[in-house]
Amino acid sequence: MNKLGLHANVWVAGWSEDEAALAIAKTAETGFDLIEIPALDAGRLRPAETRKRLDAAGIGCTLSLGLDAGTDISSGDPALMKAGEDKLRTTLSVARDLGATHVCGILYSAFQKYFEPPTQAGIEASAEVMSRVAGYAAENGITLGMEVVNRYESNVLNTAAQAVAYCRMVDAPNVKVHLDAYHMHIEEPNPVEAIRATGADLGYFHTGESHRGYIGSGSIDHAGLFRALVESGYDGPITYES
């Protein structure tokens, strides 16, 4: 059965002590199974304190992040790739301490608009780093989700098909595709068919509206998306991001 989650930014803009307490409490009160915590700076998540709050509330967590220009593992620059691998490993250590099941997002490149097209060499370099990181994640029972985003947030993985190909390149059972209804609405010719084609490679799913507002107030065919998730046998987390 799919676990249902909320992104922490539904409630709060940061992760101070008060914000963490509010976001965790509200997520639990509204009946969700997990909270997705942004981990752009995992060192600020106070894992021991946050884990206690999660356990007391009876919910789980996942983490999400995007690399930046200084940690871009798709850059081909050895120093940047090393910095990116270190950041991913640090985040995974925090995820382990939090009891997180998934770490997802733009893990494979920088979270930014690129002004030059990606290169095959850069994608292969990214996959090489990810294969090493995947081993550390697997040791800690964590699934990695490669989020497919629109071209203004990365130009490496913009379609489900590209993400499937990347995951096959990494070739690790805990490296999966992370699809997002908002981004799919922008980039996929047919989001429903993209979910079906992703099949067993799908490991995480974000729901949300075309304008990031309330579900049902935009133009995304959520009924079709959910039917496709059921038809594909997807049993992973479904998290609302707004």
C-alpha cells in the first residue's frame, strides 16, 4: 500500500526547532504517513531531535535536495564531482539517522538553469558517481530517487524515458525514477503513458498542480495519473508538493 506524504514546505519555509515541530505535528494530525524534509543543507536538520519528534508523532520521513553549481556531479570537473559525492554521502548519513526511507530530487546534476546542453560524458560521469553513492545508500536501506524536472531546473533528466535510461546506466536496484506531476505537465507529451512506460523503475512520486496550488484547481489530470500508478503496480510513496 502506498504511503502518503506531505512536503514540509506545505507548512513551513525552513527547519528551525519551531518549524520542525509545527510541520511534523500538522502532518501527523492530518493523517499522513510521512513528511518530506528539504535537505539542501542536511547539517541543519538536527537528526537526533527531529527523529524524536517523528517517532513521537508516529510518522516517517523522506529527504529531498538538489545539488548546486559547486557540487555538480554532471559537470565533468573532478573537484566538483568529489564535492557532490561528499554532499550526497553526508545527506545519506543524516537520512540514516532520521530513519528516512528515500532521498530524492535533483541528485544527478545542479538544481539550476543550464545555458549549454548536457554532454554524454557528463551524464556518464554523473552515473559513475551515483553508482558509488548507491552502494552507501543500500547499506543504510535507502532508495535514491532521480527526480525528472523541467528544463529550467536541470537539463539532464527532463523526461521519464531519460530517467529510466540513467537508472539503467547506474545499474543499482535502489536507484529509481522520481516522477512529479507538476514537471510532467510541462515536459511530457503524455504524462499517463510516461508513468506506464516507467513501470517498475518508478520509486517515488510527487503529486501537485499545474500552478503549484490546490489539487483540482489546475489543469493536471490527477485521476488519469493515479489510474496509471495503479496499473503500473506502483506501491511507493506518493507525496504532495506545493
